Amino acid sequence: MNMTYNLLPEYDEIRPYEAHEMQQAFHELIHDRQFALIMKSFAPWLPTAVRNALLRLAFVGVKTPLDFQKRFMKPVVKYIMRRHTDGCSFNDDALAPAHHPTSAPSHPRYTFISNHRDIVLDSAFLDVMLIDHHYPTTVEIGIGDNLLIYPWIKRLVRMNKAFTVRRGLSPKEMLRSSQLMSSYIHYAVNTKQENIWIAQREGRAKDSSDHTQEAVLKMLAMGGTGTGAQKLTDLNIVPLTISYEFDPCDYLKAQEFQQKRDNPAFKKSKQDDLDNMRTGIFGYKGHVHYHCGKPVNEWIQELDNLPKNEFFATLAQRMDREIHLGYRLFPCNYAALDMLEGNNQHAEYYTPAEKKRFEDYLAAQLEKIHIPNKDEAFLRERMLTMYANPVRNKTAAQ
């Protein structure tokens, strides 16, 4: 990987750590009191000094964020895959002509734009699958500063190749922040030779109906030079579809739907964000599948003569179609749609036992919701809709 680029100081406020900063960041991390308490929970019988000594020993030879991901993060993510999924699969056939381990030094870099299922794991699973499929590097990821609620979290994600996306800004601040982030993403792909992962929209689609926000594409086109198509061509965008058989946060999303229905001013707390992160990581997900769509560069030039607003609207629609076509649909998706619409139109895609399994799962998830004036029928409809929407979207795309 090319490490000869010059660091640009204007990116210091948002970029991940560089190789020469890793030792200091690691030293500060293991001396952070809150991080120490979390480490203690993994091995409470070990004295702090011994635990820190073992961490330091494991860190020997870690010079770059990619080293850190392979040494520390990959085993953790593999453990989560083993314990909390029924397996993860990755289809990169659409990228296959350009991808071969022997061509790694000249391997193209990609900007993966995907639907958003899990705050932490969307990019973490992708990193592991890229490593397992012999890609020369993983992804740098955009993470909202609303999630960086403790210094140790910010330090850890910057060691793990994350750049900061600022939230809750005034319009003027938002413009400057978007320009800086776009410039950084172009720099990361073309100068640092990194891949990028970014969600197609701010926040997760609570109803699992995934649609690309034009604002995300407009932000990406703020950097680079030339027409909108030329600027985005520089980023080698790949629409990426993430499919979960079961979403462990489904009941939390349904709960939030009712809380917002009953109180339009409702806003999640920092603790709610942490609960979502914890549930997403350690909850049962069934099978997880990642599917790479056709790279945007294969067709984006067709849109170059469109007026600016029409260009971004059409681009978003074409990307949505690629993402929707990439869904892997499971028996529970088809069963949910039939349960929602009160028919058996998709019964060929699930057995009675699979439908019963999903009904039992749904009942167990609904049991976890404890809020005032719990509206069981509304919550059930919201959860069924989450599982039905991928079928509706894929059918429409076909």
C-alpha cells in the first residue's frame, strides 16, 4: 500500500490516525479509565497491570491502522460472526474482472455506498470479508460524531480507520463540513489509496426501505474537478447491499416509531444510542449477506448531460435499483409480507415451519418492548413492514 503521500493539515480534525500516531493513541487508550473498565469485564480475574502488559505485547508490530484491524479487530469481528450469526457471505462478482490477488498493487480502490443495517457492524463485517477475499486493504468509514460520546470511543474508531462526520450543525457549518469531508474522501481514495464505506443516508432506514439520499451524492461531488459525473467517477462508487435475515434492533426501531408517534418531539438519548449499538453487536442476526452491485463508473457517463438536480435524482434512483436487486431475501421476508397483507401469495418461498419460527421470533421481540401505552398491533405492523419492504423493493426493481 502506498504510504508516501503527504499529510494535509486541513484534514486533521476529521481523519483517522496515521501510522506515526498509532503508538501514542494506543498508550492513551489503555490508560483511559472507562476503557480499562470495559477491558476488565472481559477478564475480571486479571490484575490491571497484567492486562495492560498483555495488550502491549499484542500491539508489538502494529504500525498502521490496517495492522490494528488485522491484529485486534478481525478476531473480535470473527467471534461476533461465529456467536451471533448463522454465517456471513460476500458476493463481489460484479467487481471480479478487476479483482485478483496477484494484481493487488494495481487493484482499484472503491467507495462502497450501502444501505445501513447496523451502526457498528456494517463496515466491520465488510472489512473482514475484504481481508478474507484478499483485497489489499479494508475501508475507511464515516462515523457520526453523535456516537463518539466518550474519548476512548473516538480514539478507538480513529485507530480503526474511521473519519468523523459532524452532526447537528448550522447550515453554514454544514456546508463547510460537507466540503471538507468530500475533499478528504477524494484524497483518501486517490492519494492514500484507501477504500471508503459510507451509508446511503444519514441514520438507518427504520422501516428497512432503503433509499439513497441525494444529499450524500451531492456531498461526494463537492470534491474533485470537472462535471458531476467526472467528480464521482474519481471515487469508483460501488452500490453495496447488506441483507440481514433477522435484525436484532427491530424491536428498538418499532419502539421508536411508537415513541415518535405518541410524542413528535421525542429524541433518542445517548444511552439509547449505546443500547442500539450493544443490541446490534450481540443480538442474533441469522444469515448475513453482502452483495456488490455493478460499479457506477460503468454507466454514470450516460447521465452527464442531465441538468444538475435531475442528474443527482437519476443517479440516486439507479443506485437504489442496484441495491434493491442485490437483496438476499429469506423465508421470514416473504412470510412477513404475507402476514402483513393477510394472504399466502408468497407461500412457495417458506414452509409452515419457517413461518412458525418467524411468528415465534416476532412474539419474543415484541415482549422486549417496555413503554407506556404499549400498542401491540402498531408495533407488530411496524416490525412486519421492516421485513416485508426488501421483498417489495426487490420486486419493483426487477
